Amino acid sequence: MPEFATAPISPMRITLDVAAATVDPAGPVLTRRMSDLEGLFADRTEWKRAVEDDADPVVYTVSSSPVPEIDRELPQSITTIRPGTCGGEFFMTKGHQHPNPQGEIYLGLSGVGGLLLFDGQRTEWIDMAPGVIGYIPPHWAHRSVNVGDEPYSFLAVYPGCAGHDYQWVLEHGMGARVMRAPSGYELVPFQR
Amino acid sequence: MPEFATAPISPMRITLDVAAATVDPAGPVLTRRMSDLEGLFADRTEWKRAVEDDADPVVYTVSSSPVPEIDRELPQSITTIRPGTCGGEFFMTKGHQHPNPQGEIYLGLSGVGGLLLFDGQRTEWIDMAPGVIGYIPPHWAHRSVNVGDEPYSFLAVYPGCAGHDYQWVLEHGMGARVMRAPSGYELVPFQR
């Protein structure tokens, strides 16, 4: 089978456990703690305090199915962001660009959150809830944010060839920050 | 923007209405009647009778989101297969191959059904229910079947570059047929 870079996989039945935010069978599981989000929250003093004095809390986890991140495959994962803030800024994912520009979908599973998108000039925000798809077109950096009081979980489906560029977000930001506000949340312009 | 064959689309919030099996905003909607499934059911006499004397019933519908079927986009649709049989063979989709081999996922939304896969030699069957992902690797033809008494709906997510080849299934079959049986359903070997 010379056309395959990796041995092809077989059809697969994958069960979503929304309550546990896991998939079965399970593939790689990522845990992102506050220390993994260095340089992303505006309030660096509060970020440092959380890392050093607040036991470096888990901010989010990513449970992937066994479908590999290679060309022609369509992997999936469940991301769960814990509720919380750092200096008034809601817990969020690192955010990334796809080095190979490919569309992606997020499907809300539980809790309430949002999808922040930035193409280098324009910023978009999509309110997420169970049964809502947030569509991420190619060329748009994307980050998820938990704006509620419960864990926010969503299913991601993305082409295996897309890749993940986290450095782009560190360099360019996401156009806005999502801050706690009397009405719930507000987007404020991004400033370094 | 010379890299785009079609003008890029903006981020989009798409709501799934599982009860109505629709998406909002809506894109193309397909309705497949019995007459559209010529040559697929084993019992041609019963198929002809249904078309001519049974008002050519709707077998399934496909409601797509507005995300276009073009390279780098990741379109989605909800397919709903009505309950029923034709000569003992359960209502099903036409089935297709992707001319450009790309993986696809089906996520069960309501009802019970199955995903029949065929790579030209091997046949696989995945029992589908709400919260179950059926993973379709590249190079596997795929067809959905309603084996229950209620409508069976699922969300499909697939790369916009994959395409649809229905002729392949007419020529090669799907390796098996899914027939009503005392226990519910059974797979019987495909014969022309």
C-alpha cells in the first residue's frame, strides 16, 4: 500500500461519554495546567500567583480518539475547560492556527462557553452551548473559553493534516480578551 | 486572495435541531425517494411496486449547513432515514465512495441504525445510537441503515474536497445486505 504514509486504520465505533468528557476507545489525553499557559493571560502577576501559590490548577483537558493526526484521516477530541478566571480573564485554551489551513468544527456538549476567532485582522465570537456547532474556516486562529460556572465541554473534528501552531497566538494574540463582567462576560480589545 | 478557488466564508454559528433533523442556518436539502434508489434493493419487484403503487415514499433526507463542499472546508449535514423495509431489506442511503479518499465521521443523534462499510473486500458494521461516532477511514465505501421503528438521524462531518461517487456502490455493492430478522436485523452476503 505505497500510497499510505502510515498503515491505514479500520472502521471504528467511538462512544462519547459526555458526563465524563471522555471517548471510548481512548487515544492521547492532554492536561493543560496554568503553567502551560504562560504568556497568555493579561495579568502576569495573578498568573504567577496561581502557578506558585494555587497549586498550578488544571485549566483544561483534551481526550482524543485513537484516529491518528495524519493526512486523509479525520480525528476527534473532547476538550473540557474548567470554570474559573485569572485576573478576571476566563479560563481558556491556548488557541492555535492550523499551519495547513483547514476548516474545523466544534460541537458544544455540556456547559456554556464561546469560540474566539481571529484571522489577524478581524475578531469573531460565537456563543457555544450543547447542540451548537461553531464553524472555524481555514485561516482563522481559534480559542475556546468557559464563560460559565460549570465545566464547558465540546467535541472537535478536524482534518489530521491540519497541524497545530500555538506560537502564532503568542505572537499575534486573538484580537480580544474575554473578561468577567456584571452581565456575565465582555470582550475587551487585546493589548499586550 | 489568489489561494482561494471560492471566496472564503466567515466563522459561523450553526444550531442543530435534533427533533426536526435540521440545521440553522440551512444550506442545501436533499430528499431521496424510493425511485432514487433504483438498483440498490435486492427485491426489484417490491421496489417497483413501492415506486408505482405506494406513492414513491421518501426514504431519507439530507439537510446540509451552508459550509460549501470545497477544498479546505469541513461541511456538515444531518441525514434522517425513515423507518421501513423494501422486500425485507431495511431503508438505507444510496451509499458512496469518496473519489478523493478522505475520512468522515457520523455521529448518532436520534433513533437506532447502523453504518455499513466496504473496502471492496472487507465488510464492517457499526451499531449506531445517539452519542456514538462511526469512523469511516479513507477508501471505505459507506451506507447508513435504519434498523429501528423510528426515524434514525445522524450528523455527518466530512472534508469538502472528498466528493461523492455513487456509481461505485452500484457496481461493487456493499458486501452485505441488512435484512429484517426475528432478532431485529441480520447481515446477509451481497449477491446481485
